[in-house]
Amino acid sequence: MLGGLAADNSKACFDANRDAIRVHVQVPFAELMATVSERLSGGSLPLKGSENTMFRMKRDVRFAKDKSPYNAHVSGVLTRGGTKKEDGSLTYLQMDAHGGLVVCGFYNLPPKAPAPIRDRIVARPAEFDKAVGTIAKAGFALADGDVLT
């Protein structure tokens, strides 16, 4: 489904496959988010997500260079309150024709909120380097986009 939409990202293609995309992509993704939410509910960071925290597939292209009208992926967030409008800790999930992406972090924190984390990194650089190395050995990396300076 999503591979076909990536190849032909037109309104006609989306409309012709709207029901199939709903049944085979959006509903299972919403179920995945609900299952993950249920598993996290008893933990120390009970993040919640559902169909209500999924993002639209139709893109806002008013100011974008890429005028493709639809995302060729399905995505959503898990947050403490189970809404898309929250700042703070979140997990972003995305699936496309080639696989998936999970991003964990913090969004739109007040400027002073990262200070304790930065202070600890400065105070214990060897521990931070070890953590980054462990992440790299597992095939992952820390993202450096949208950094606060």
C-alpha cells in the first residue's frame, strides 16, 4: 500500500486506495499504538497513544518544496497524556514501505530544562562517552537535529 503511494503520490491514487489504506495500514498502526500503550501502562514512563495521536497522511504543502500531497508513511506519538499537543517526553513511531522508525526523546522543553542533563554530561564525560559508544555498538546514534544551544 505505502510503496504504491510513494510511487504514485496523487490524489487519484490515494482516493482509489483510501479504504485499503485505512484497513491495511491505518487501523493496524492504531492497534499497534494501543498495544504499546497497554504494555507501557504499568511502567515508570506510562506513555499513551491511539488513533487520536496519529498524524494525517495528507500533507500541508503550502510552504514545502516537495508538493507531494500525501505522506508515504503512517505515524503517531505516544505521550504521557495520550494527546498530540503535549510538550515533554514522547515516543514517535513511523512505518513506511521499507520499515519503521522509533524516536524517543523530549519535545519543546523550556530552555532551562536540559540544564541538569548537560551539567551531568560535563561532570561525567567518560560515562557519557561510554553510553554513546554502547548506543553506537547497537547500531544507533544520538540525533543532533533541533538542538538547543
